[in-house]
Amino acid sequence: MSDTIRSGWFVAQLRPHGLAQARVHLKRQGFETFSPVLLHQSRALSSKRNEERPLFPGYLFVNFDPNQFGWSAINSTRGVSRLVLNDPRRPRPLPDELIRALQNRCDPEKAYDDLAVGDRVRLVTGPFAELVTKIESLPSAERVGVLIDVMGREVRSSLPRAHVAKVTE
């Protein structure tokens, strides 16, 4: 394993309600940020609404090169509490595979590119959570048509894409 420090993604802990402020000020300083979010369907008095919720509340990923001067300014950026580092003198970035996987899972444009009619999926939420079924159709960019076995009878249902996960077996 090489001892050289390279550019990569690091974790910043945020101040309470500091996400928007940290994004603005880090961007202004030239740092790239990533805050993974997932769509969550909330119900309020007979209406359903999709809202984005942070996957890691209170944290933000920041991309920088620790060999370049100026990265320590992140610690004094508005909205940021501190960088989470194992060694402040020689910071090590998070594995690229981890960030790539998070970006693919949480980016609505990329998250579901791998789904196709006939694929086996697991329902991740709702009354049939953990049920494995097949995709029957892809009616829109946001929906997945599945067949659910209910008491020996197959029932067609259309679900939000965020409610299914592809089974990789």
C-alpha cells in the first residue's frame, strides 16, 4: 500500500441546520460537495408527498487534495463543525468505490439505470416489505410495475422506484 496522500472525498460534520450554508460557502471556496439524499414518501391527512431526506443527517462529503494548501479552511467554513479525520497531519480519503456507490444509489438519474423488465426485485418498504418479485413493466422514470402474489393470486401494482431494490443473486 502506497504512503502517498491523494485527492479524494472526506467527511465534514455539520453544525445544526448547517447543510445549505456549508454547501454555499464550500462551493464559493472551490470545494466540490456531495450530500446523498433518498426520496421518502410522507403521508399527511390523505395526501402523499415525496420529500428528500439526507442519508447521513449532519454530515457532508467534501472533495479536496490534502497536498494542496488551503483545505484546512474547511474547518472554519460557515455551517461546518469540523472535518472528520483519522489523522489531521496525513488525512486519508474515503474509498472511491464507496462514494461512487453512494452517488449511483442516490442520484435519481443514475440510481435505476440497471432495472429492466423481468428483473427480480425486493420491496424495501410498505406492507409487502422484503417480498421478492419480478418487474412486469417500467411505466415511467419514477415508477416500476410489479406482480405481487397475494393469497395465491398475482396482483399488478405500480410502485415508486425508490421502493424496490434489485436482487443480485
